[in-house]
Amino acid sequence: MIVAAAWPALGWMSAARAQPQKPAARSVRIGILLTVSPGTSPDATSKHRFVTAMRELGWVEGRNVTYDRVYAEGDETRLPELGGQLVARKADLLYVTTNQEALAVLGKTRTIPIVFSAVAGPVEIGLVKSLARPGGNATGVANIGWELGGKRMQLLKQVLPNARRVGVLVVPNTPSAMNEPQLIGQAAGTGVEVMVAYVTDGELGTAFASLAQRQVEAVLMTHSVIFMRQRKRVLELASKLRIPVIGHRSEIAEAGALLSYSSILLEQIRASARIADKILKGAKPADIPIERPTRFELVINLKTAKALDITVPQSVLVQADRVIE
């Protein structure tokens, strides 16, 4: 089943579900800023999904839209420079995914529309004035991510009720780092010791060495794009310790985590495409409310459970939206 959110005021705007009109005859230019290298997932995959969603709305590459893609090759310090290149080439609209990408292009233009699909805390980071009325040239879809940390901890306790030491991977100076460990600790209760391991400069080996020394019995990822990008490395390190991982995106369970609980990224990308479609037809970003997901997905990987000799209770399996066998 798909679980409805507990925040009714944060639902998808009904206007975004309206039937799209036929795109204008003129050809438009959309700049796409990517942190990673060409072909690298998940960022490149999310951008590809955006192009696909735009095509479904009638925007066909080579016919009425040109995509100008630039790649930071994994170096976030290059994002402002690359964002400036897209602006200089006079894009009609800029599409980004993450906080860093959004802030990079916002620093280069206050006039070209910016659409984002997975930003955390857009008001808190100064990207928009409010969720209801963004007020500037940026709008899109905000994550509900770190807010689900407690739910992931609860699911872990249901699967491993005897676990007493749980590691939590945290990237410093992120919205997740400021809020999620506290929610996880509250959900863990007094019977579980939560051990935070900070991941700086993407260095996972040191974090896992610390968790191994403290003999954790499971690892929770906090909501960070870094863990999504490096999910294979996270799972590789966890596998050596023979401990399960709880992920913050469905793609992480698909890659081998024991389970994940999250909003559905594809739906966020499609929503951002609908917003872009509106803007290209004349709507102003300042007047388009920020959307947030209302559907969440629990994915359980029984292959991983079997490999780790973990029996997932039936009470948890019946909650799953997808089971990987």
C-alpha cells in the first residue's frame, strides 16, 4: 500500500494535475545543471526522467525544446561557474535537483525561471520566500526527507526488535544533520543506543570504521544526496560488516539495502516537469506554490534479508508497497 502523509497542508497542488495544453510552437532552451559526470546515477538519471516527463507533456527534444546540459564531474565547487554558463547562453528555464545546484544558479540569475525537483528546506536556505508564494524566480518540489527519519527507525525496530546499537550516517551542515538524528533518537527510545558517524568530504571508510569499532547492529542513512550517489559504496562497506542498511530512497533498497522508506522521486520529477510546462506557457515562478509529496513508499529487499539471516516479520511485510525477492 502507499502511505498518505500526515501533513495535509503540504499536498500536491491540484492545478499541477490539470491536463496540459499543447506547448507553444516556438523552440525553447532549458539549461540542466548536473553535479555528477555524464551517465552517472542517480543525478543524471533524474535529469533523464525530467526530459522524459517533459516529452510526455509535448516538449520534444530537437523539435520544440533544446536541452543544454553541463556537468560538474562530481566537483560541487564548479556549480556556480557552470550555472553562469547556462545563464550566459540565455536559457529560457533552468532545471536542477539538489540544494547546491539550486543555490548555484540562483546566485547567477534572478530573472530566468528555476525549477527544482528535490530541494530540502527551500525557505530555510533562502531559495524562496514561502512555500505558498515563492516570490522570486525559483519554484518546484521540496523534499519530505529528514522528517521521515523517525519512521525509518521505527521500521528498523520492528524488523530487528533486539537491536541495541544503531549507527546513523550524517553529513555535517545539512538540513538533515540539524534535525534527523534527534528524530531517530526519539523513535529509538531508551532501549537503543544511537551512534552518529559524520561523513565529511564523502569519506565513508572512516565513518564505517568508527561504527564497526562501536559494534553497531544496523546502519541508518540520513536524507542526503551524498548517500544516494554513493549507495553502492555504503552497501559494500555494510556488507563486509554483515549489517543491514536502512535507506532514505527506494533506489537504495533496490541496490541492496534491507529496506527503505521515502517519497517517490519519480513523482517529484514529474511534478517539477508539470511546473516547468506551466512556466514555459507563461506562468510566473513567483506565483506557483512549492509542492511537497503526499505519497510514500516502503520497499523491502528479501534477498538482502536472506543473505543476512534476517526474518522480516509478516506484520512489516504487509506494510510494504514493494517487496524485492
